[in-house]
Amino acid sequence: MKSFVVTGAGKGIGRAIATRLAADESHQVLAVDIDAALLAWTKSDPSARIMPFVGNISDDAVAVAAAEAAARMAPLAGWVNNAAIFEDLSVHSADTRRIMAAIDTNLRSAVAGCRAAVRAFLAAGTAGAIVNMSSHQGRQAVPGGLPYVCAKTAIEGLTRALAVDYGREGIRVNAVAPGTVSTQRYEDLLAAIGPSRAARLEAEMAEVHPLGRVARAEEVVAAVEFLLSDAASFITGAVLPVDGGRTILAHEPTA
């Protein structure tokens, strides 16, 4: 048996990752989210291999407690840092303190998660895998995305640094960088803006992704699952784009 921690697991990609990992009968999954209501779905999960864990993962004490809770389920084998928020701020309209707070919200949770996972692997004397969720915005800025772009770029640097520092301990650290993904949030946005604007948005998304569409959540999840698995045993320090070629095309909407 193996256990995995998935942060930001209340909805979207995080929930999809937790569900996919728990589909393996040899896996136990700790689904972490700051919002208890968002974890209600775990109670009805048919696998019965997902345990909810409520807390702010950017807090070191919470992250360590999550690692310990997962280890009680089964030896900890993998950790996915998925928790994130997007806040539209600019230097002409927000002060430095607010901008840095927005950057910190996303970066701190990844650092705390990595710290807890690495320390748990070292204490147990076992190998392990960490996957940090980045974004196409880690390579390619989007208008209005300053804090998110900064945080995701830093998370990719964190990924490379940890891969170098702990590779000889058998700890692999990689990142996955999606483009736009058809999550419930994306579908809710399409519904909220009305049919004509939704059609324009979908056409624009098709244009910026060379594959002509946004990703399905399961396509991103498959990449995460692969990087956590033994099939990726000689891959570390990598940032895997799952963006339909968006960063290669490098054509972003203006709004």
C-alpha cells in the first residue's frame, strides 16, 4: 500500500487527481483543502480510499500534520501541491504589500507542502515523488496575471532546486504546467457570461491552443499520475507542459 497527499483537492483538478489516484486499490489518498464544505464529496467516493483533511496547507504545522495523517494510512509515496488561487492585480492599481501577499498565497503552500513531504520521506528513509502544479503562465505571462505568473515561475524554480538537492535521497520533484482546463469553474464561467460571449471565449481558447481546444481534466491528471509513478523513475526537475501547445504558439488573448 502507498499513500498520497493532494492539496487543493476540494474541486477541479485537485479533486480529479485524488479520485484518479484512489482508483488504484493499492493507494490511499489524503484530500486536503482549506474549505471543509468542498471536501464533502469524499464521504460518498465509491473507492472508500480517500480521507478528507481540512486545513491551510501553507501553514507548516498543518502540512506536517497532513504528512503524518497520510503515513498512518500507508507509507507516504507521493505529494501533489495543487492548492492555488488566481487574483488579478497590477502594479498601477495595487500596492506592493497586496501584490506580495497574493504571490505568497500560492508560493507558500507549495513550499510548505514540499518541506513536509521531503522531511517525511527523509524521516522514513524512503524514496518519494512530489508533483507541483504550475501553469503555462509559468513560462508565458497573461494580461492581468502578475501575482499568479510570479508564483508559478517561482514554483518551477523550486521544483528544479529540490530535484537537485534531494535526488540522491531518491526523492523526485517535477511539475505539470497545464494550459486552460475544462473544470467546473471554467464551465461555470461559460454559463455566467452568456451564450454569445461564451462562444467567443471558446473560439479564442481554440485559437491559442494548437490542438484547437482546452484540456480535459483527466488529461492533466494522467500527467500527474505518470510523474508520481515508477514509470517516471528517472525523471526529476522537469516541467511537463500539458497545454495543447499553447506556450509553443505563444499567442495570448489581450483580455
